[in-house]
Amino acid sequence: MRKKSVLACSACGSRNYSTMKNSSAAGDRLEIKKFCKTCNSHTAHLETK
């Protein structure tokens, strides 16, 4: 089963993206490098609650 997770920019903290994540990997926080419209650059986005 998959669960919905929200990604927030590590630089400014704005929540820009949402993804689906396997529930078996629930202990690990997802980190993806994506484009942030607020910072206007590619930054690391971390999974939030």
C-alpha cells in the first residue's frame, strides 16, 4: 500500500510537491532535488508530515 507524502523545500520551507510513497519504507524520510518556485532554483525537498 502507498501513502501520500508532502515535500517541502529545505531552503525556504515552502511545501511545493506531493508524492506517493511505499508504506514499507515508512522509517526513511524521502529527499528529492526539485525546482522551487519561491527560491527560483533547484533545491533538496524533504518529506514532511
